[in-house]
Amino acid sequence: MFGIDITVLAMIALAAFSAAALGYGVLYNKIEADKKSAHRLNRVKAAETDRNKVNAARDRISEANKRRKTMQETLKTLEDKQKENDKRKSPPLADRIMQAGLPISVQQFYMVSAVFGLVIGFFAFVTNGTLLVAGGAAIVGGLGLPRWILSFLRKRRFKAFLEEFPNALDVMVRSIKSGLPLNDAIRMIASEGQEPVRTEFRRVVEAQQMGLSVPEACARLYTRIPLSEANFFAIVIAIQAQAGGNLSEALGNLSRVLRDRRKMKAKVSALSMEAKASAVIIGALPFIVATLVYLTSPEYMMVLFTDPRGHMIMGASAVWMSIGIFVMRNMINFEI
């Protein structure tokens, strides 16, 4: 066929196959080396990409932790400054009444204090029959007891605000991330939040309706709730309004910092509860023993009230008791 012998064709094919096999055998090591080099190169590139991703993720986490730490330090600085200001100057009575959430005026508070003093003085006069004791009880009941109740209500409202404030910040963060403006997020808290956060944010909304800007309205929150957390919230809003930035991230970091501080305070309170209970028992033990002794042997205890030496002993005991209570209070009073 075609004038070519089959034997010649077979020999040509065998020679070509032999040449190809020989070439492959000679170039096999180079081909395998190239394959291994390409495989190693791909692995290095993949490892480099993974390393870059890990480094980027680590940098983001480090940056977030750094921002959170900076926020904690700033919050601590603001809290220390606030404590110094509170020690230097006590807020006016009208501000304390507003901060306690009481719907009364200063005149009404004075009237309630006078009623307290008269009632307590009357009961002291009826039970004791001495004008001096009745006058002292009236002064304590009129000047001390109402202010102590006011301080208790004020601290309780601040504590309730700190309990609910992180939840309100989380709602604001989700609202801002979903596309709502800051004004609508504040209005949402003012209408759907929990007390006392809802009342305070409603006053912020009312201040905006009167013509104030959002930073100015939020700055007024600190005058009604003089806490470093409220002050820092107002600062974050003011900085965002002036310089811009990621407001949702800043509010989210503030929320996490507030929760971490609350957890730390709860942990410290739990660890110091035994010491506080011991201090209360030690402080109350002398009065309990004196009362029991008076109930069983009144004439034995009356010497302290009738004899001048008993008066001296009671005075010295009161001084030492006051010193002991002061020392124990400082020992178990942990600041976070």
C-alpha cells in the first residue's frame, strides 16, 4: 500500500516510540522537578495568602482591643474627675431631686422634711418626755432622714440606669447598622426603652424639638445623670457629629465596656460579701449585747447613763466604735 513496506513502517514507528521514551526518560527528572517546584510555589503562595488573612484578622482584633482599652481608660479618667468634682462640690438640692426622679419641687421637699421632723419629734416626746431628746429627734428627722432617703433614691435610679443603658446602646447600634439615622434611633429608645433610660432619652428628644442639636441634647443628659458613662456617650456623639467616623462601632465598644465593668463590679461584690457581712456583725454586736443585758438586768446598765464615769466610758466607746467602723468601711470599700 502506497509502495511502502509494512516492515519499514513498523521500524519507523518503533524508532519514534523509542526516541520519545528515551527523551521522556532523559527529561523525566526535570519535569518532576518542575512539577514539585510549581506545587511548592503554589503552597507558598497559599500559605502567604492565609498568613496575610490571619495577620489582617489579628490586626483587626488588636485594633478593636486597643480601642476598647482606650475607651476603658478614658471612662476611668472621666469617672475619677467626676468623683473629685463630687467631693469638691455637692449638687444643688433641686438637681438631686431631679436626679432621683421625684416629681416635687424644692419647697415641697422642705414641707415634707418639716412634717418628718414634727412627727418624729412628737413620737420622741411621747415616748421619752424630754424636750431635749424630742428636739434632737426632730432635727434628725427633719434634716437627716429626708436627705438620706433622697440620696438612696438617687443612687438606686443611677444603678437602674447603668443596668439598662448597655441594652439601649445595643438597640441603637443595630438601628444605625440597619440604616436608621441617629435621631430615629434615639426616638426608638425614648418610646420603647426601659425606665429610667426611656425618660432620659425622651428628654433628649424634647430638647431636640426645642431647637437643640443632637450633641447638645445628649450633653444635657450628663446634667441629669451625672455618671461618667453618660458623659462618655455625649462625648462620642459630639465627636461623631464634628469629625465623623463609625458611630455604631464606638457605641458597640462602649456597650461592651459597660457590661465588662458591671461584671467586674458584681464579681468584686461577691468576693467581698463575706468581709462585709463580718463587718456588719462586728459593728452591731456591741449594741446587741448591750440591749440584751439591759433587758435582763436593767440596773446593771443604768449605771452607764446615771454615773459620770459611765458617761465617760460611753463616750470613749463611741469614739473607738466610730474609728473601727471607719477603718472597716475603708477596708471593704472596693472601687472599680
